[in-house]
Amino acid sequence: MKASSTLTTLFSAALMSGAPLIVFAQTQAASTTQANELPAVDKAFVQAATESSSTEIDTAKLATKQSQDKDVKSFAHHMMVDHTKLTMQLKMAAPHGVEVPKDNSDTSVIDALKPLKGREFDRMYIQKVGVEGHQKAVAAFQKEAQEGQNADLKKAAQKALPTIQEHLKMAQDLAAKKGVQ
């Protein structure tokens, strides 16, 4: 209970001070889903959801630096904000003893994007992170919403699914606007 109270206090302080929630969310999360009694479908969801959000946050940070396109930067900012919130919601839904990974980004995606700049970066970011990343996320959230065994995680997936689906639509619209296949 004390940890929950501390987390709430820190979260409130971060909000009131205007501190970046991205840093807060990533530093407050634990490192792994250790051996616990969580069913395999729920463990897989926690891993997939945290990888998706962590990758979204990290690549959005890259986009703010490496893109020159206002639409791409706007999309990236939106992903940073929403995925930070989703990470916090997942952490709050996780049962006691289940640790939500702190930094679970797909390093192959980040490494592929790091050397790119401008339009080349935009194309890869929209395709790999925006469209493909959200397709995978939608599938993971749908699976948990339908097959999840842990009621809190299942409910969190159901609640977050419309947001993830909207992200996919936004990414597809951005891809169409920028001529990305």
C-alpha cells in the first residue's frame, strides 16, 4: 500500500510540476514480469503491451529530433502522451507481484531508425512504428480483451483497445497522406 501511495504522490507531483510524464513512467516501472502466478496469455500481453508502448515512446523521442515534418512530429507527440498514459494504466492494472517492464523497447526498430533523418526517417517511422507497430498492438490488446484470464488486465486491455485502434487509423491516414506503403 505504501508503494501505491508513493507512486500516486510522485505521479501527482509530476503532473503539478509539469515534469515530463515519459521519464516518470519509465523510471517508475519495474524491470520484468518475474515468476508469478499470472497465466501465460496475461504474461504475453504484459510483455507485448509494454514493448509496444516503450517502443512508441522511444521512437517518438527520435521523431521529435530526426523528422522535419510537422505531421510526423505531431503524430509522435500524440504517441508519446498516449503511450505514457497507457503504460501507467497497465501498471495500475497489473496484479500485486507482477512487475511491468521498465524499458522493454524493440531495440531492432530503434536501431534501424537512429541513423535515418528527414524523409527517410519519416517513411520508416510511419511504416514500422506507426502502422506495423500498431497492427501488432491491436492484435495483442484484442487477444487479451477476448482471452485474458486476469480480470484487471483484461479490463485494461478492453479500455485501451479503442485508443490503440485509433492510433492505427491515425498512422494509416498519415501513411496515405505521405505516400508511405
